[in-house]
Amino acid sequence: MLIETKYLGEQEITNQKLLSFPLGLPGFQEEKSFVLLDIPGNGVLQLLQSVQSPMLAFIVTNPHMFYKEYNFSLDTPTIDTLKINEEKDIVILSIMTIHEPFDQSTINLKAPIIMNAKEKIGKQVILNQNDYPLKANIQIPQDQEGGE
Amino acid sequence: MTMLVLTRKLKEAINIGDQIEISILGIEGDQVKIGVSAPKDVDIHRKEIYEAIQKENNEAAAQYVDITNLFD
């Protein structure tokens, strides 16, 4: 199918690329279908593009590129919703909020997007057990990695 | 939406429909410990945290950035 995107014009999307978000995202509960698109020439950031709303796209990244020790456990309802059987199927992404200059941008470690890559199901999970920040600096202090 | 106001004592509960139960587990000073039993497809969050996530998502979604100029 052909979809209109916020940043990359029209894109041809195969059904295998469609990601189902049964609960939507906080603030976007009606958005139940997304697709993950590469940004040409950028190996760090990707776009989580809504299939139904062309102007809705989040810039996302693998949080472990910035916070190597970022880790948390998933609760049973989340594991059930995402139909996770094997840990290797889990993909974790963080939504980035861009600021100028770019190194002032932040990533949301409090509410990562968890996806089951095999089943193509995703959910933005709010971590209550950990004290990870909503706005984590993307520059990691040299003597202190992990959450704030 | 209207609000139904009920008074409950410690260890009493409220049912919402037949699948959601809210129990008062403890009362200490100005803090109330509440237990919520609900189906797994119902997300339960502290309101201020959920609102903060909504706000951050809205902020992230509202921006239009030059994606050719983001670091790699």
C-alpha cells in the first residue's frame, strides 16, 4: 500500500512492515497502525510514522546507543498484549524530542516503545518501577551512564 | 462525564462493570493505598505521569525538523 508520510513523501509499504499498536499511544489513542521508516543517510534515528495520519511521525532511536545500561522488566500484561514468547523478538525504541542545537535533544526513557518484531505489535510502556527520566539528555556524562 | 461519589472504608471495594475492581488497601495520613484489578487490556496509570507522557508525545509529534540535518 502507498502511504503519505510526514518527512518522506509517499512511501510504498508492504503489509509485513505494518506495526499494530492496539492501545494507540498516550495522547494518540486512535492511532493503531504505524510503520518504522529509515531516514536516508542516518543510521541512528528512524521514523515511527502513523499509517492513517500523514502528519504524525515520531523520531525514534535505540536508547541503548545513548544509555548502555538502560534496562527494565516488562510486566505480565505487557508481555501478554505484545504476545512475547522470546526475548530476542523484543525491540525497544525511545521517542526523541528534538531541540536546537541538536545535542540539546532528549529521549524519553520513562515511556519506551516496546515492539514484538515477530508479531508486529507495539505499545508505549510507562515504566513505574524505575526512575528513568522523561527527558534524558542524549549526551552521556562520561563518568555516569544509565538513568539519571 | 459526571462523577459518582462513594464513601468506602478500609478493605472495602468498588466494582466498575464486572471486570474492574478498586479496593482500598490502606489509609495513612493523607495517603490512600488503592488496589486495581482490571483486564490486561486496560492500562492503569497515575494521572500525573500519564499526562506527562501525553504532553511529551504531543511535543515530539508537533515538531517538524530537518531530518537531513540530524546527526548520524
